[in-house]
Amino acid sequence: MVRPGAAAQNGLMDTNPSARLPQMNLYIVEDSSLVRERLMRTLEDLPGLDIVGTAEDVPAAIDGLTSCPPTR
């Protein structure tokens, strides 16, 4: 069994995977405000992720997404 991180410690893989990840925009749609908040707090500091908005239901998400400019 290989310990997590053992390959990186042995120089077998890049230790900075975020250096090669593209930026990903994330729009969180969740009806529970508590879950929405926890998701935001959990994900907001991850490299490569940008939370562009949140909504509590699909109609609100559609409204919010139409105001987000597309990126490439």
C-alpha cells in the first residue's frame, strides 16, 4: 500500500498540481443555505476554482448565470 503523498515525496510526480490546472468557474446551486455556505467555505480557497455565484434554486441560478460573463 502506498501512503498518500509518497509519490510526491519520492519525486515521482509534480508536487504543485495547481500549476497545470486551468481556472474553473463554479456556480453553486443548493436550496439549503447552510450547505451552500459550507460548500463555499470549503471550496473558496482551493487553487484553480473561482466561485462566481450561488443560488437557492434553478430559476435563481438561471437569472444569476445570465449575468455572469462567459470566460475562456
